[in-house]
Amino acid sequence: MYERDVEKLLKKAQKPSEDAMILHPFYKGKIQTAPKVPVRSFDDFAIWYTPGVAKVCQEIAKDREKVYEYTNKENTIAIISDGTRILGLGDIGPEAGLPVMEGKALLFKYLGGVDAIPLCIGTTQIEETVQFCKWLSPSIAGINLEDVEKPKCFALLKKLQEELSIPVFHDDQQGTATITLAGLINALRIVGKKIDEVKIAVIGAGSANYAFLRLLEKVNVDLGNIVVCDSKGILTKERAQTLDEISKQMWIKTNRENINGGIEEALRGADVCIAYSKSGPGVIKPEWVRAMNKDAIVFAGANPVPEIWPWEAKEAGARIVATGRSDFPNQVNNSLGFPAIFRGVLDVRATKVTDEMCVAAAQAIADFAYRKGIHEEYIVPTMEEDQVYVEEAMAVAKKAIEQKVAQKPLSDEELRKKIEERIKAGRIMERVLVDAKIIKLP
């Protein structure tokens, strides 16, 4: 590739960051609260507030489940982060993490019709975080954990799922794993390989890849054929034994041949590279991609910069390349997962988000793109294809019903109607506010 082409691509890659620094101070945040009821006159406040609301409170006091019918709890979740692992930037604190959580809340509303409250908390202790979530749980129908460092995130998710009666979802684990599986299903369809036969090199032993391996187990992939490499090198049987108890339970299953080395050795002869490690470029070198098998698949998922630039991986022989960025083809990004997963969970009032529900979501995403016609630069839908969120939410809700974790099972017809209305409403609200100039264009 000519040097000027690389410079052009690099300049394009920097553009979102430059625009963000202009538009964030312009809007001073990305979300706001908005009324859900009409105020036809000031007399209506006697209904929405005192004295009328007292009767509503009394009814809920008699039957706490009615809070789902009389308030917005049914459609409200909290986005919880302690700021210890924001994007690929590391432990930058809860205040610095707030712009990310606000962005997440915007995506929840616009893509899934879910009302999400961003809450960056001032503690990094597991017990304190669990207690905070317990105190919060009467007002919300679910929790989305976000950007919590490992290995703490594993223990925190497990404890919250055990101790809370509302669904708890860690997007960096389950969300990333879901969309990664969806992308891999279609990438393998294109190259004509089977998921239970390919050699997979996993770069990064963090929350995303941990959960990805959990989902691979659910689709009957032998983890012994997978080689995992972290910042210290390939995880051998000996190294896996030194990890924390939760991590060890997963990583000990990998690398049956006990291969040693680093990323270079992990990629040699691999069919697939799944990388969620540290921000690049240069983490994965082109010559290492050249040593992969024919029709190699490379997912370089680090944010904000992938482990290897897509054009470098392509020039090195990769047939399909995906990143987490929207400015390159094949954005394998959580935004295709979490809004619809929660939409499906909330609409049947599920008590948990299971791995099987995530697999169902991944298959729905993959099949949606497959029906439209997948190719090397289209392995998953884009965020603009709003119908994928409906199909995905349907798949999640139906799996929740099948697994008997849905407290409010609905027929397919009722479910689809509810999902479509909620998703449509989130998008209409944004358009109405723009048209009314309440949201001003820059």
C-alpha cells in the first residue's frame, strides 16, 4: 500500500476523537430525563403527583409486583461502573468513565428503547458495590455492569447474580462474547470452515475472551484446541494454575498441547484470531498474520485502536478482518448486543441473563446478516439495521421463556408487538426532540 493511503486511513481513524472533543462540551452530556405522560394542565399534577399518587403507592405496598405496572421500573436499568477499566484506557476513575456510560445509555435508548441510568460509583470494593446494587434494586429491573477490571469483574458478576433477584449482565463479558460469536459464525460460513474444527488463537485473557470461551463451550467447541495468550505469553497448564480461582477454571481447559511462547506462536497455524487485549497498533504484527492458515479470520477488538490496523491484516493475508470501530467494515461491537438482549430480558421480566440466551442472541444476529447476504466486509449487521434488534430481542425473550426464567411469558405475537413499539419509540423520541430544536444541531 502506498504511504499516502496509510496516512489517509490514519487521519480518518483520528476523526471521531477530534469531533468528540468539539461536540461533548457543546452538548454537555448525551442524555437527559424526559416526561412519559402528558401535562394537559396543572391539574394533571394532582394525578401524577400528590394527592392521586398516594393511592398508587398504597396498591404497590399491598403487592410489590405492581411496581412493574405502575412505574417505569419495568423498562429501567442501571449502568454500573467503578471506572477501573474504561475502554482500553485502564483505571482512570469513575468521573472519567462517565462519558462512556452516558454513551451507553444513549445506545440503550436509541437502539433498544431501554431507559438506562449511568452510575459511576466511588468504590472499587466488591462488597460495597454489591451492597450499592442491592440498595438500588427496588427502583430498577436490571443491572448492566461496565468497565470493571479483571479478575474482580468475574467475582462481582457471580456475586451479584447470586444475591440479586433482578438480571445482572456484564457487557464486557457477555455482550462482547455475544457479538464476537455472531461475527465468527458468519465469518466461518464465508470461508467454509466449521466452528468445532478450526484452531482459534485468543489474544487477551480478560473478561471478553473469558466469556467468549464460555459461549464456545455452549456450542460444543473443544476448548483444548484453543490457545490463549495474555500479556505474559501463552497460558500453559502451569501458568493457568497460578491464576485466581475463577479464571483458572476456564483457562485450565485450553491449550491441550501445552504450547509455549507469545502471540507469534499462538497465531502460527491458527484459522482464527480473536483479540481483545491492549490498544494498538503493533500488538499483532503483520508477519504473524502471514503465518496463520489460509483464509485466516482476524478480529482485532481493542479500543480505541485495534491491535493491528485492518489494512495491515488484509495485506498480510487475512481474508476477513473485524474491529470494534464503526469507521471500518465489520464492526464487531457490543452495541449490536446489549440493547436487544436487555429488551428481550425486560419484556418477559426475566430473572437472569443466561449463557444460552447470549448464544440465542448471537445466532439471531448472525442469521439476520446471513439472510441479507454476507460477504467479506459484511459479517454482522450495522446499527442502522433496526430490525436486527427486534429479531435478537425476540430470540432472547423466547429462550428465557424456554428456560423458565421469565416471570411474564408472552405469546410470540404479543412479544413482537411490545418489542417493536419500545424500540420504535426510542428512535422517534430523538427525532421529535431534534425537529423541535430541543436538541440543537451543532
